[in-house]
Amino acid sequence: SDSGHEATMSNMTASNWVTYNGVKAFETTDAANQGFRVSNFPFPQSGRTYEIWLNSKSFNISWQTWFDDGNIERVLFGTPTNDMRVYPSNTFAANLAVGEWYQLLYTMVGGNGSAVAAYKNGVSIGTGTYGYTLTSGSGTLYILGDSGTETTSCYCSIARVYNKVLTAE
């Protein structure tokens, strides 16, 4: 990244880097403990934006994680109704479809009790309040899964984290 953070692959190889419908992307293959890990990641405390561009292959494997702080906060997409969820506090109707590319983004103003907003393709799909204490300091940021059994069935072309709240523009 521009900030000097390096992601390592977990249970992925160069063969997971594919071209899907003309887009270069990493393909997850529904395996546990698969995705990317960013060690010593300084979790933003005074505002954050998580963004991902993905194309789901299936929504039949339960909720799928796209960002996970290894503690409580997870940003998920998928079942039960192809929604977007900022776990454990908020679920937003996203009406996602298999085989479609989406830019999914969420912002959080601060920590416990702060405002969150979710966007799909630059359009707001809802706001809410985050009700849990955030991981502070540095830790491992998991992208497209976790260190356990969470799986993701998708193509991912971009994953970004900002230490500020971006606007819809």
C-alpha cells in the first residue's frame, strides 16, 4: 500500500490471480482460512472507510467476510437476503446478485456508539450505529476471510482501507 502495509496470502497462490469477465481479480475457492492478512495493521480509531470491489460466485455458504479485525468487527456480505452487514450491529439491504460486480463500502465515524453508513456502487443503502468497542492499537486485518472457518466465494479486484470517513462523492 501507499502507507507501507503488506498483505500476505493465506491458502492462496498465484493461480488465484485470474481474469474474470475482463477484470484482473483474486478468486477465492471456498476454502477455510483463505484470503489476505495484513500484520501490525493500525486500526483507525477516529474514523474509517472500508471499500471492496467484488463479484460473488455464491450466496449459499452463509455470510462471507470481506474485512475482519480478528476480534468483533466484521464487514460481511451474503445471506440471508444478499445483504451487507457490519457485524454485529447493522444489516443493510443490498440485494446483491451472483455474477455482478459491486463496489461495497462502509464508513464509521469512530468507535462504540458511532455512526456507520453503507454504500453499494456509490449509493447509500443505509445508516446505523455501531454498538461495540473497536479493536485498538495494531493487529491483524483479515481480508476475504479469517484465520478460522469463515469462507468467501468471490472474485475481488480491489480492497482499500482509509483512516478517515469518505463522503459519497
